[in-house]
Amino acid sequence: METKKSGSKSAIWGWLKVILLALIIAFGIRYFLISPVTVYGDSMYPTLHDGEHLFINKMANPKRFDIIVFPAPDEKGAEYIKRVIGLPGDTIEYRADQLYINGKKYDEPYLDSEKEDISSGYLTEDFKLSQLPACGGVSKVPSGQLFVLGDNRRISKDSRYIGFIKEDAVLGKVNILFFG
């Protein structure tokens, strides 16, 4: 009888160690590597839709045209999802709905369907970085900062209105849509 009790205690202790280890690993992955995020609003439409659930990679360094998540600089406790357009040192300009970075024309295929649906005007109104009051009148993206835009340019609250985003404030890069 004594051996059954000590065997049961040993088995329970073994399972508790496995469960504890699994929880520690899950917490580590969730806290340091990936995190779930839900899209709220239409600022990234048609790429992302309201209510979609995503995973962000917390270890990735954002590159041009990546979609990132960062704390909203103008709304306590909120997070924004936007596309990286300008990196440190870049000049940004839009002319006739066309993006120019450092004077070079860039295509944005993720906007094609929206541009086709416009009956008048442009999806992205003309601007130069230096003309945006939120960006302080500078002509280049400052060191350690990013210039971001939402894909739904007509309604997106992005760097044109909230200014630059600090690179070290980025919570992660959107990698995976796990369900909508």
C-alpha cells in the first residue's frame, strides 16, 4: 500500500512539473516572440478587415512596406496597425496618387483595388513630408523613427496626423492571419 501512495505522489509531481514547464514556455513565447492582435477599424482595409485576428512577431525589425503594431501615441491604451512607408533618412512624397521615396517611384500593389474603386480624386492626397505639420516640417524621416500609413488612406489616422513612430515603440510585425 505504501508504494502505491508514493508512486501516485511521484506521478502527480511529474505531471505538475510538465504542466509548469509548458506554462513557462508558453508565457515566454507569448511575451517575447509572438502575440495575438485583433484588428479594430478600417484603416488597413482592404488588406486587413475589422475583427480579423493576427499574430505579430515581436523579434522582427520592421522593413519598408511591413505592417506593424505600435501603441497609439494619441490614445492611451490603444494600439494602431499601419504599414511602414518611410525609414530613417527617407524623403517621402505623394504626387498624383503615386508614392516617391528618396525621389524613386514605388508601386503599392496592395492599394490597386481601392484606387480602381475611386470615382474622383485620389486615394492618397498629394503631400511632401516637409508639408505635414504632425511631422514637424522636416524633410527626412529622423533617425530612430518610422513614417507609417494605413492602406485605407482616406480615413487612416497615420503619420500624416500623428507624426513619426519611434522604432523602439514597435510592438511587432504582422506575420500571420489566424482567423477573420
